[in-house]
Amino acid sequence: MISPLATGICVGLGAVAGAGLAAGAFTYASLWPGSRIFGAALTAPARPGELALTFDDGPNPAWTPRLLDILVQYEVRATFFLLGSRTIAQLELVRRIAAAGHKIGNHSWSHLNLSRAREGQVREELERTNDTLQQIIGTQVKLFRPPFGARRPAVFRIARELGLEPVLWNAMTSDWSEPSAERIAKKLTKKIDSLERRGRAANIVLHDGGHRDAAANREPSVTAAGLLLAHYAMSHRFVTVDAWC
């Protein structure tokens, strides 16, 4: 006969295990870029040979201009997901990005984890960024990448209500903390080549800015972008992500 104490312990352990599984499921659904549990988002189509360079957390007064120079050299246009709070002090840099033909996307105002934010906060973060970017560049922003990739159904619903297409990715490394541009480029090359073998385009994330530091050193990321361009410019087609909408 099982004692009441033993029964209570088993029930308690089951509850803890269930809570752990639920937390793990939420984390996967809200953060893993390949998950569609909380809704579909634009990643990359079945177009092997197409690459989209995307850059998050800018604009960065030191490194975004250098990145723009590299993109001009290769005649490639990219997609920049900008933090609204960073744009106020960098109006001319934002205009330079747009004038060069690059696409500008909404990356929220403050890099808040939107999967855990109240719906009112989510709307404020996205709407404020939309309004600010439109005032700076004079055109409507149509792309949105959630910080950390964090979302839940309400996040994508609000984004779409604001005319924004949610965008995730399928090729990223920890470039924000990796000091070696060569290692960043090597890891991304492996991912890109693997995607191509599976018949997919690559939606590549690098960081020209930092959400904790407006002047973060992004030399490794910018140099890695140049290495990728040198490697693929003659054999692949670079697009902005709106080409896949």
C-alpha cells in the first residue's frame, strides 16, 4: 500500500515535471526561429542560391558607416532592423541607409523581450518605432524582427495590425560575442551551404549595433560580412528580405 506521504511526493514531482515541460515548450515556441507554434513568420523560401544579409540592433555611429561602405563596394543591398531608441541620435545615418537602397525594418524601440511584455507594451514598442522611422525616412516601414526572436501570438497579431511583416532567420551565430571575424564567417558559410544543399535560401543575421551599448565594437561582425560578400558575390544572388514577401 502506498502511503499518503509517498502519494503526495509523486503528485508534487509530477507537477514540477509538468511545469518544467510547459516552460520548455513555451521557450521553444517563443524563441526558436524554426518554430511555427506561435505563428508563421517570413524566414527564407525554397530558392537555393539566394542570400539575404540582415543586420540587427543598429544604427551604430562607428560601424554602420563602415558596413555601408563594404556593401557599396559589392553593390549589395541589405536589410537593417533598427532600434527606434538608437535612431534619434543618428538621423543622418538612418537616412544614409535608406538612400543607399537598403531596406529598413522595425526591431522594437528598446529591445524588449516581447514574448513576456503586456500587449500594450508590445504595441507601444512597435508603433513608436514605426512612427519615428517614418518621420526620418519618409516612407512606411513594412518589416519587423522581434528582439531575441521572442514572440507569442499577440506579438505577431499586433505587428500585422500595424502593417508589419514578421521576419525571423535561418543562419546566425553568436557574432555579438565572437572576437574572430574568420570564425563568424566560417560558421555562417557552413550554415549557408547546408541550407543550399537542402534547397533553401539563407536569411543571415549579423549585428552592426548592440542593444546594451550604442557604440558596441562590431568590427568582427562587419569584417565577417565583408568575408561573406567576397566568398559569395560571384556565385549567389543577394536580396533584401522583402523580395521573399
